Amino acid sequence: MILTMALCLVDDLLSVPHPIPLPEKEGRRCGGGIGLAIGRLVVAWAACAGVFSATGRAEEIGRCQGPCALVASKDGKTLYVANADARQVAWIELPSGKISRRVAVPGEPTGLTLTPDGARLIVACAAPRSTVAVFAADSGQPIAAIPVGHTAMGPALSPDGKRLYVCNRFNNNVSVIDLAKRKELARVPAVREPIAAVVTPDGRTVLVANHLPNARTDAAFGGDVAAAVTVLDAHTHATSAIELRHGATGVRGLCIAPDGKHALVTHLMSNFQQIPFRVDMGWINVNVVSLLDVPQRRLVRTIGMDEQDLGAANPWGVTFAADGKTVCVSLAGIHQVCVIDTSDLLSESARSMSPMMSVWPIYTSLGASLWRRIPLPGKGPRGLAVAGSKLYAAQYYSDSVAVVDSQVAPGASVGSIFLGPAPRLTEERRGELLFNDATICYQQWQSCASCHPDARADSLNWDLMNDGAGNPKNTKSMLLSHQTPPAMAEGVRMSAEEAVRSGLRHILFVNRPEEEAVAIDTYLKSLQPVPSPHLVDGRLSPVAARGRNLFESRRVGCSNCHPAPFYTDLKRHNVGSRNPYERTDRFDTPTLVEVWRTAPYLHDGRYTTIRELLREGKHGLRRDSALSEQDLDDLAEFVLSL
């Protein structure tokens, strides 16, 4: 088992080549340390072999902890914490808060669950080829390592403990695993970037939260653009979808009521069809929980958490209190927890909390909020767990866990369990925090990450005023933005540095110190591309290899405008995509690196797939190229492999 886990880690670190040179240092590093790859390998091997004592500390590998997910034992005596940056899971004794054990895992831990008998801890460890690691819950001894898909997240167990469901975020599917046989039975399609899953108490239904919408966004489309929840039949593996409200994006959290009748989903509602000339009163983004009727498989209502002049930016984790009478939501952007009585959440009166009349149907009147806000001592709360009357919140940027009485009123004291010494933030880490911090926004409505989750894109069109009105543009990923100027589809910002400062002034509506913009620049420059899910063992498939030959050929000539290594010539071109309201017919050539992640395509989001862009849009193809259907498939596969 030690060998299996160590080899998995080495394979993930060393066997996945990428078409562009990667930065030498990793953006999440908090301080100095030994070489990253060697450090992870040594720690993983030593932890599996029992070399490190129960008091071993994360600074031994020179990294932040990055707590992101939690699960508590049924007896409330142990809290398990997934530390994403340290690549480890910590065992915390409750109520003392003593860390009794740290165990390294073969990838970034993104989610935890316990078997019904509490004997085994299951950890989703994200990588291009992810691993589900199974440990003895009491001793931390490794039991099994089950291979799954690309970037495993959100593990969920059936009530009898026989079936495990794991979201493969970038494969857009869910692994169904026979836990006793440690065997994957099936992969079931989801909508787009599944990140969280729950199983109903009767074990018949699995709900899967999809992070982003999967739709065209151009004006000619005219349909709803919204993220969805996949509903999976546990017996037949048949699926359907519950679509959230128009504008729903950035889904993060999912939980189910103890009676199994309702589920809750946290996400943003983006007012992307309005010109964002203001941010107050929820003009650009509002922050919500959607209530689902599970038996009827429908959306009941969407309930805002914002107040009239104070946003509740970036809702993340959501859970019910142990008695089911309270719902708790972590607000990652403003470092708070929101609490509401379940009876109030289920009632029609929950709809009366309004920051803005006649614009948002989820806010029907100006009324006092039913939510109670509890400020936390740390930064970036994400995952939540409940043990007895206590609520625990993973404070990602503070390397600590907040301890809250879920019944208390605002203003009551809140404690912290520290997972190590206070993190020493590098410029990169500080920039990452600022990018995700909505407290620097006017009235705290949103952060940079609201439109650029994970510094990528929200899949929506926005009609920014820097290039006139009536010509919305699809949100661009921040990956390689500083290395591939200019910024914006029309190139109206000559550099990403300029765009960062304009974003602070005109999207967050604040004036911030220059050193904060510099830190955000540093963070964005440190971003590394995620290896494409279209790669096979880290390499181009035979189909993609044929596509590369076409891409680079004189006959097709894609590489003329998209040359390696960044796959952009940094110029603007007329590709026939101008609409009547555009000021120009020439648009910036975007990088194709990680383009598999950034649908829809073209500046106005008119195509949902690269295949459509090539076949229907004839993008970049000369009339005399005469490509066959196989050629188009090959070409699309290469582009999606970048």
C-alpha cells in the first residue's frame, strides 16, 4: 500500500507533460521549503510508513495548510480536516482541539466522508488521475487506494456504506464505486464540472452539484443560462437535471435535509444581462441558496442572503445543524457564517429579503433579513461540519478551524483551532487572498473570484462599459493573462496589470493601495495550467496527434494565429464574429492553453464546443481547406488537449 500511494504521487507529479513551460514555484506556497516534488514524495512515503509522529507539523514541507473540507465523527469526539495545500488530513480531538495525527495523502484532498459505522475515513485526492484514499478512522492507517477520474471531489456514501459516489470534476462525470470490492462500477455523466454530491437517506437518489452553466451566452440564443444539479438514480444510473434560475453560476455547496425531502445549493446569481455600471444593491451579483424539492426533482425557490446595503459574497459550504432546525452557510468572500432557522428557510417569508426591488425576482420586497451573520476570526471559510451544538468551519487562508455555536446570536464569541503556526503569506498567497476577498469591494457584494472562480471564468457574457454598450463579451480566464497581452476581447486594456487595476475601480468600485494590485498580479502570474482531461497518460492521444499535424500544417494553418508555446500570436484578427453593436471587427487572439475549460467559445460565447466552432463556425478555416469530419474531430481533440 505504501508503494501504491507513493507511486501514484510520483506519477501525478512527473508524468504529465504540458505544452508550455510551467512556473518554477507554486502559487499556493506560503514560505520557503525543500523542493516541491521531492517534499511531497518524502512526506507521503514517511506518513504511510509511520515515520512522522502524531505531532509532525506542516512547516516541515514549507507550505500552508489550506483547510478546505471537514467531517466529524458521529460521537462528536473527532474532527477530520482536509488540508489542501499541505496535502494531508489532520485528526483533531474534540472538544480540546488537540491535533492527534496528520496523515499525508496522494494528491490535494478535496473532500472527506466517513463510513456509516465510523470505522473508515474516505478522502478524495485530486489529480489528473485522482485517488480515493481509504484510512482507518481511528489510527490513520492506509487501507486502500482506489483510482478515479480527473480532479476528484465531493465523495458521498450510500446509507448502507456499499456505494461510494465521487465527482470527477474535469471529466464531467461521477464514479460509482463498490466500496467492499474497491472497484469502479460505472462513470455516470454530469452536466459541467461536478464538485459536490449527496445521497438521499433512502439511498435511492444521488444529487450532484455542477459548478458552471453549460450553454451558449450570445444574444441570438435567448435561452436560460444556468448551472444545474444532476439527479442520479442509484439503481439504474439514469440521470436528469434540475436547472437553477437564469444567471446561476459558481455553485459550491450542496447538502440534503435529514428527512431527504429538500436539498440546498449555494451559488451566485449574476445579473449579467445588465450593464454593470454599479455594484450596490446587488446590481452585478447576489449570493443565494437554492431550495430543491428532491422527490419532485424541481427547484422550489432561490433565497438571497444579502442585505440591502451589505452583500454576503461567495457562499460556499452549507449544512444542517445536528437537530435539523438550523441551516448554516459559510460566506467565503466576507469571512462569516450565515445562520437561519430551517422553518424560516422553508417558508414563503424567506423570499422577502430584498436588496433591490423590481430587478431580482428572488428579492420581492425590502424586508429585514432572516439570516443571522456571525463574523469569524479567520479568512476564507469553506467546508463546514457539525458535531453536537458546534459548527466547525475550515478557514482556508488562516490555517485554522472556526468553532461556532450554531444557535448563538451574532456577536457571541467564536473560537479557533489552529492547525499550525500562523501562515507566513508570500506575495502570491496574499494576492490569492485579495482576489477572493469581497471585503475590499464596495458593500462586500463580490470578489474578483465571483466572475473568475478559481481565477478562471464564470461562463457568462458581461457588457462592460470599457468598449461601449450593447456588445457583451464572454468572461476570460485569468490563466496566462499577464503573459499574453492585451487584456479584454477588444484589447482595450493593453496589459493584465492595467486590467487588474481597472477591475478594482470599475467592478469592485473601490480604490485600493497599489501594493494590493501588485500582489494580485503576482498571484495571477503564478497560475499553472491544469493538464487536460483529453490527454492519455499525460500525452496526446493518437487522434490528438493527428489533429496536431493538421493544426500545424500549411493547409489548415491554425498555428499561424495560435503558435506554441502560448498558442496565441498576441494580435487581433477579424474572424467574422462582429455584431452590429461592436466597435471593431478585430478581436484579441486568446491562448488555447486550457481552452477545454473555458466554454462557450468566441468573444460572445456563441458555440458551446470546439467541434461546433470548427464545423459550424468554420473558425480560422480557409474555404479550400476541405476538412473531412474525421479531420475536424482530430483537430478539435488536439485543441482540447492543450
